[in-house]
Amino acid sequence: MTFPSFFPGATPVVRLIEAFHRLPGIGPKTAQRLTYYLIRTSPEEARALAEAILGVKERIRFCSICQNMTEADPCSLCGDASRDRTTLCVVEEPLDALALERTRYYRGLYHVLHGAISPLNNVGPEDLKVAELLERLKGGQVREVVLATNPNLEGEATAMYLHRLVAPLGVRVTRLARGLPSGGDLEYADEVTLTRALEGRQDMR
């Protein structure tokens, strides 16, 4: 989308508006508001934002075990010897693992897929961290895989696909209970709802 130049020499303004507009969930009006906010803010605040963005790009990586975002590899969860290594919870995004951690109920490990199967968006199993999941299951230590994908069409399709791959390996495959609202995202669910969903998880058939 091309934005008009309201005054001479506005190319940096237009570039920033277009950069914000490329972010998910940011429309043209919001992109303009964010840009004009930064123009009016102090140089120190703008510099702090820029440094935070650069810090994320330079220091954050994927954990080589669970594929979650981390500064150190392996991440603190994978490196925690007190975690239950026989249970593996599969989530779509890092924020989903964070939401489940807030419940303080689940004490197993995680695996982050970084998405869900979505033919409409040209996202197939090969675009997700599925191969890495199957590699983790080869050791035989994991006895239960909890499929905690979102309760929407893409999440259900992903859960069914993973069930077909994991079940023949002799690993118990469970799905979060239906206390979660249909069509919602895991990261937005409250701690009580997520705890009940974990407690009531059921074997997939």
C-alpha cells in the first residue's frame, strides 16, 4: 500500500508507516498513528524502542530442543532437571507455552510448532517444526504427547495430523479438554480455564 506524502521530505515518515503496516494486525490508520506518536516522542524513548527491536533480533534464537524462543540454548525449561521429561506439550506458538506456564499446573516439557496447518494460507506440515518433534520422540523417554493446538479449524487439523503420526509410535496422545472456547487462541485464555483444560485432557481417538 502506498501512502501519500503530506509535506516535502517526508520519505522517512512514509517508510516508517509502510514498515508498521507490514506488521500483522496493523492497518494503515494504526500505522500512521504509531508513526506520528514516534515523531512526537522524545529521542530517548525512540532510541529505547529501536534498541529493544535490535536486541530481540540479535539475542533471541530458537531452542535447539523445543524450538521455543530463548537467549540461551537450550532454553531454561529444557535445561530444568525438575521438569517431567515423560510428558511433552505441543503448542503452536511460544506465547501459548507462556500461557500454559502461567497456570503453574503443567510441569512437563514443550514443543513449539511455530504455526498450524492452513491450506488457505499455504502452510503445510513441512512449514512447521514437525520433523523436530518426531526426532524428539525417537528416544523413547516421552510417554505422553499433549496436543495443545488452538481450538479452531487450523488447530484441529494440525492436532489430527500429529495424532496420525505420533500414535503409531506407542506414545499416549491427549488433547486439551473442551473448556476452551471454540475458535479462540490459547494465549488469550485465562489461567483457570487452561488449568481445567489440562486436568481434563482426553485421549485422542
